[in-house]
Amino acid sequence: MVSHHQKYHPVPLPAYNSIRPEKAQSEADNFFKRMSKRHSIRDFSNTNIDENVIRTAIKTAARAPSGANQQPWHFVAIKDAKMKHKIRDAAEAEEQKFYNGGSGDEWLAALEPIGTGPNKSHITTAPWLIVVFAQRYGLRDDGSRYKHYYVPESVGIATGILITALHNCGLSTLTHTPNPMSFLNGLCQRPKNEKPVMIMPVGYPTPNATVPQASLYKKTESDILSIF
């Protein structure tokens, strides 16, 4: 548990990724090119992934900044086939309700170009699942609660770093958010102060993997950037 009784005490910066100013643009260009190859997929190969790769990617995600350094996240990595089947069955039950009218016409229309549906075979095909939990509040050793700050923002940043870390070692992912997801607490043996926010299948793409054509559209720089 992160200590909440420490006084402010500055220490020297322990590490810094030092890059000379004249090299900054080439580093930025190279990273952009690498990340431009990132795509969410649903066609996963069952090729094995070493557990240590998953562990290291999650440790990288846990380096994310967070509100008051409370690190309000927990990651559950799942390789067990039976557990993946249970998660798929529960997720598909919720998705069936969603696509049978629970979502509303506008939401379904927005998803139509993406080609999604209630079948979630990628949950059992991908060699690993990572379930991301957000800790809505902290628990002290005596069971009492303490407030967490900026939880959605902190967990969102950590999840983005996780996706980037996995892509960096050649793996593909998908961000899947069945709603509601409370079934994941029981299956993953997580306490009630944690809210599941995402299921991420992780693996290599199949040779014939596809992506929706609509997903290749990205907003222009002028749409996403203002400089003053």
C-alpha cells in the first residue's frame, strides 16, 4: 500500500532519458512511425507469449503518473483457458443484451462501420487476457477507506502506456469494455473497491488478420492540435 503519512522530502532525480536536442526530432519521428503501425485487432493467433513479456509490460504501465501518486490500478493477467471461457461467456451475455436494444440506435449506428457484434471469440483465442481494474478508493490494513484522486484519468494513462508497451514488443491488443463488467470481480477474485474497466486480449495477429476500413481514418493535425 502507498504510504499516506509521508512528509514532502525532495530527492535528486533518480533517472532521466537524456536525448540531445538535435536528436529529438528524429526520435519523435521514429516513435511516431512505430506507433502508426498500432492497430486494434480481433484476429489473434494462438502463438504462445512468454509470461515475462506480459509481466514486464504491466510493470511498465505501472510507471504511469497518478493522482497523488496513489497508483489506483490493478492488472489481472490470464492465460488459463477455462477462466478465459468463463469470461467470454459472461461478456457475450452482456453484449447480447447490448446489441438486442440495450444500447440505443445511435450507439449501434456508430459501431456499424467497426463491424462489432456479440460474438467475442477473440477472448478465448488470444493467448493472454489482461483485465484492468480501477481502485475507486483505497483500503488501509485495518480495513478503513481512504479517498483516491483522479482515478479514471490515472488508470487511463496507465492503460495507454500498457498498450504502447505491448505494441513495442510486437504484440497486438484490443480494448474491450462489456457493460456492466461486475462479473469480473468474482472471476478475478478482486475486492469490491475495484471496478473493472477493460478486458484486453493480447497476442500476435493471424496472417489473414483484418481491421475495419473505418479504423484507418485518423483526424488531421488541425483537428487535434492548437498551438499558441
